[in-house]
Amino acid sequence: MNKKEQFVITINRELGSGGRTVGEILARKLGVNFYDKALIMALEEKYNLTAEEIEKLKGRKTRWWEDFKRIAHVGTGFVDSSSCLAQFGKEPDVLTTENVFKVESEILQEIAEEESCVIAGRCGFFVFRNHPNHLSVLIQAPMEKRVARVVAKQNVSEAEAREIISKVDTMRENYVKRFTGTTRYDSRNYDLVINAAGKSEEKIADQILAYLEM
């Protein structure tokens, strides 16, 4: 990936690995915007987006996400999603439909066409598999670290944290398999796979930046 040209970095991560925070830090260091599930879902809700509506929006001269950016206080390399972010680890149980996946993919592709950005989740490795300037990253962590992080973030017991992790792991894997036909654990889907063991989120972000300089 050439960071001197318009680019997109996608980060897939295990719950409790700190991957979302890494994405935020990386975006700040690169001076670009960060997008995650909460913001994509907010876009869908705000604009009541459907596949048909996306086609209409494509024909407009004014880019529809500019208004959302102003509302979400975007523009300094980081999107503040705190007002719409679900509780850590609490992913919706509602099954994503084929239409919703298509809409989300269209939203991501439209954003990436207009700006360099860092995107967490949403099968980014698959959505941008043919993008000419894309870096795909997977961040994993030992179970002990994942449990400790969920306990700290959600103020739950270790047993509850393990249950949350198990549920989210299954949900995310099913999501990936359903819409991409692969597994999120297949290293061939990524340019860079990082084990977060013994590393801070800052150090991982710097590791990704160092990879870009290679």
C-alpha cells in the first residue's frame, strides 16, 4: 500500500484485542478518518438507506456523507462515534440481510472513493479485496488478554466476559462465512496479522506504520 496515494486500511479484530482502539490511533497518526460499525449503522438509520436509495444517491452531485460528517464532528482524523456506539461487545442479535450487507458495502466503497480512511470490521478485507491501494490487517490476542480487557471495559465477571467473547466470536464468524464464503481466521485474507500479546495499542499502530514504510 502506498500511503502517498488515496488508500483504505481495514482492520479485523478479535473482541478484546484492542483492535478498534488501534484503528483510532492509526487513523490519527495518518491524519485520516476512522469508521466502524456504529457509524455505518448510524448512516443507514439517518438516511434510511436501501440498495435502491444508494443508486439514487450515486447520481447526486453532493456527496451524502458530507452532511453526516459535520453532524458526527468528523474532519480531524477521527470520527467521534461515542454517541452511537453500542456497549463494548454488545453486538445486535438481529440477523443481517443480504440487502443490508450490500448497503453497508456500498457505503464503505463510496467513502473510500472520496477519502483515505481506516475502517474496522464489516468484512472490510472482503469488501476491498480488489481495491488498488488497500492494506488488510487482522489483530488477535491470547484469551487471557481478551478476557481481562472485556472485564475492565464492561465491568463484568471473568465468566461473563468469556461468555460475551464466545458469543461475539461465533456471531462475527457466522457473519463473515455467510457473506464472504471464507473464515475471518484465514490469514490469506490479510496483508498483516498481528498478535497483540505484550503490546499496547499504540505500539501495534506503530507496527502497522512501520510495515507501510517497508
